[in-house]
Amino acid sequence: MKIALIGYGKMGKEIEQIATTRGHEIVSIIDLNNQEDFNSDAFRSADVAIEFTSPASAYNNYMKAFAAGVKVVSGSTGWMGEHGDEIRELCTKGGKTLFWASNFSLGVAIFSAVNKYLAHIMNQFPAYDVSMTETHHVHKLDAPSGTAITLAEGILDNIDRKDRWVKEEAHTADELPIHSIREGEVFGIHSIRYDSVADSITITHDAKNRKGFALGAVLAAEYTHDHEGMLGMNDLFKF
């Protein structure tokens, strides 16, 4: 499969290594200094583009890739609030394809499924209040993380007494607080805690490196090659 990379930071380089190891060809690499390459024959020849950039750049990158007729796999977060409805409509009705995930790690996909199942159980036990803490490296721009928001949505869908997530402290019983910590070079830690006067229950995912994220992105690209529309990790792993 022919793959284009949009964003060539640490994640882009990790994806390049795994993609080539799995027998794929990197036909184009686009970064800040060569945006004109979106119009190149090399980029247009790609079966799928894998995009890891920033909240400010993601939307424009998607539109340029769509204009070139290239499917996109993206792990960029922070753009959904402003452009989510438009991109979703382009993919569901406009013939474009985006596989988007806030986190491509297989471990996080499993953790997300466990999170939803546990929330479903805890809906029966109002004595337990739920909160979340996410920790990332100091370079991460958005807070809470996209993964934390996705996990929070899984909780809200299953616990009737919670209506919305909030940053930091909850002020009313129907709020789910997400505490964000930025320190060092932490790859990503997400912890969900159910606390009562008697005891507490905590589940945690702790990423050790970028390899799990990069492998997941390449697996998503392999899936996207043969599928269309608005895709996600539930499509890939069938959880």
C-alpha cells in the first residue's frame, strides 16, 4: 500500500518505521515547510494519508487530502468542536473517507471497552462518584486530552446521574471532572476512579512509548484502504 505522511514529528517517524516494516511504501512526507506537496503527483498517488499534526492544522490538512482524492487516517485532536459536523457530513454523504481516533493504541481501545462496561455496572451504584485524571508530556497543547474526552463520553453514555464532563473540579453532582496534568515527557496516563466512603475502584492505562500508537495508526490505514466513510476504532476492532 502507498502511504503519505502528514506531519513528520516523533509520531510521523515512528509510523514511517512501522509502515515500511509491514511492507508499505511511503510515497510522500508533508510537513510545515513543504505544504505545496499536497498538489504533487506523489501525494495524489497515495492510497491513504496518515495525519498527526495539531488542532490548528488538522482540518486544513483533511480538506487538502480530500481535494487530492486521498483517504485520511488521523490522530489529531482538538478540532472536532469547530469542524466535526462538517467533516462527518463530508464522510457520510460527500464520498470522503476519514478514520479518526483520539488514540490509536490497541491497549487504549481495550481500556475504552472496559471503561464503558464498568460504567454500565456502576450506573447501579450511586454511592460511587466518578472522576478522571489524565497526564501527558509538557508539549501537548490540548487539555483535556482527546482520549480523556472519548473516555468521558463513554461514561456519560452509561451513567444516568452524569450529564457532562468539566475541566478540573465538579461543582454539581451531575458533572464528571477531568483533571489534566502536563509534566516531563509522559506518553499518556489515563486513570478513572470510582470513589465511595467505603472504598474505591480505579482503572488505569499507562502508555510506555509511541510504538503502540504508531502500530494502531498503520493498522487503521490498512483497514481504511478497503473501507469508506467516517471510520473509527470500533470499526477496526469490533468491540
